[in-house]
Amino acid sequence: MVLVEKLGQVSVRQLLRDFSEDDYIRQQVFSREAVRALCTANSIRRGRRLYKNVVVIDLEGLSREHVSRQFEQLMGRVNSLFANHYPETIFKVFVINAPLVFKLAWAIARRFLHPVTVSKFEIVGRAWQKTLDDAGVVLDGGAIPAMLRGWAAEAREAIDEFGIDILSKGFVPEADRLAIFSEGA
């Protein structure tokens, strides 16, 4: 699954004005749970466990308000929550349309991160299409659409197809289920 986050398009001022920190985090958790349900639906359809995601973070429009202390703390809280509750669900992160200042900050920040974490990130400027093509990442229409279909609509389709009970249980491949529940285990 490819998730697209248009972080540069977020009006931080409006976000911080219109949502409490708890409301924003609750929305992020709902979003992550929808992704978990969609991964389960995808696993059922394909008959194998699929739980890792590719994330494309578009920084087009990044401004000073994105580096405000309050926004940084909010993003830190969300990242900490995701690291604790959704570990190892990221396969690769492509940061696209990254301005020079972000690339410089990344060059410093990466020194403080685990090498496995750093290896999951690829920072790309405006020439991102070839990088995604080379990695086999396909976006509808070959570009980032102006408006993306929301996770709620995708989740609703999966719930209609499989039911919430099945999606909430997750997916276990048949061979694993047999190994877990066999008499000798």
C-alpha cells in the first residue's frame, strides 16, 4: 500500500487553531487503524500477509510554520505513538519536493537515528518521479493528484467487503495458523 501525505500543503496555523492536540492524535489513530484494516483486506485478497507500507511525504509548500515548536511537538507525539503501537509497518519513506533546507536538516538528523531507520528514507527534490518509478512505486496517473481519496472511503469499502469482525482480527496465513494450533506446537 502506498500512503501519500501532503505535509507541505497543511496549514499549520489552521490545524493548530481548529483541532486540539488530542483530537488531532485521535484522527491520526483512526487513520492508522484504517490502514491496518486495509492491509488485512489486501492480505485476504492476495492470500499472504501484507502489512508494510510505502509512504510518500510531499513537502511542496513547506514553510516556516511547519517548523514551529508546537507543530514539531505534535508531530513528535504522533511519531512516538506510531512507533510504539504500529512498529515495523513502514517499508520505505520517500520525502519528495524536499527543499534544500530540509535536505541539510536531514543530513544532521540522520546521524542520531538508527541505521535501519535511516535506510528506509529517501530524500528527493523535484525530480522524484524517476526515483518512484525506479523503486516500482506507482501513483494513480503517475503524479500526485490534487485531491486524494480519503482513508475513510477506502476503509468503508473493505468493511463492506469483509465485515469489521474479520478485519479487526487481522490476517494469519494458513500455514502459520496450522503451525500455531497444531498438536505438537
